Amino acid sequence: MNRYEIILYWSAEDDAFIAEVPELAGCAADGATRQEALTNAEAVISEWIETARELGRPVPEPKGRLLFA
């Protein structure tokens, strides 16, 4: 289970829900439903971390809630 903040929103342009992970540069996923976008984001987070480690790049520690509505 990851502890990174995920921002979830509807994108009319993409016609999908978007799940962004602001602490991991470029890390985002989409899906037809909120749950699908979140499930896809979990997979992308794992892949992002695995790739960063393979490349010897730092993996930031999760900070929790970053943005406030």
C-alpha cells in the first residue's frame, strides 16, 4: 500500500477520470471510473518507484496531504 497523495478528477478532454500523484513527477493514470483510475494509479506508482530505483534515482518519502481545497 502506498501513502502518496492521489488527486482524482474528471477530465472532459480525456473523457476519463485522472489520478495524479504530485510527489512523483509525471506519475498519473486514468480510468473510465474513479475506482479504475485509482487502481491504475496504484500500479503506476509501483512501476514509477521500481523504475526510479533501477535507474538509481531518489524516491521521495510520502508527505501525506499536500493540497487543500
